[in-house]
Amino acid sequence: MHSGQFAVVRRCRHKLTGEQFAAKSIKKRRSSSSRRGAQLHDIQREVSLLTELDHCNVVTLYEVYESTNDVTLILELYVSFIAARRTGRACNVSVVLLYCVEIVEPI
């Protein structure tokens, strides 16, 4: 679905219920001198914020899985954003403003 400097987001599905989620896999930095991966305290801060925030305009964090090299966050899947990215269509200004209001309003 999307990749950035330290993370990859993929669509995933619960095996029993079929419900879809977003799985954000974040690479952990292996050493303090390394420039690859996110620092553990940054990942922990993101998890903490998502755990504390309970608002309709902020994605919901459902689960956190940690391995030696990665931390994977299971998040609410925001389908309309994915559909817009896949079509490659430019957003109209009023739609962009609506999303900006939804993002900033909780703050």
C-alpha cells in the first residue's frame, strides 16, 4: 500500500473474521550509531499516542507485535484514502480541505 523511510504499510485480513486492517511494519534501529530504522523511543511514543487518543478522526490502534528487527502496528484501515491513491486522480481542493479539517480538528 505505502512505504516510507522507516516503515511499510500493507493491507491485512483477520483469518477468522475476514475484517481488513492496515499493518504498519516499522524497522527498528539496530544501534545508536546506525542511521537505518526508527529509534525505539520514537516507536514507543507513536504507540503511546495512538493508545491514548480515542477520536473518530484518528486511526485506531488494535494490536502491537514486536520482533527482533521490527514493530508491527495493526491499525484501522482507512479505505477511502486508499481508493483515491489507487486511482491516481488528483484530489479536488474542497476534498483536501475537508481532510485537513478532520486531521487538525482533534488537536
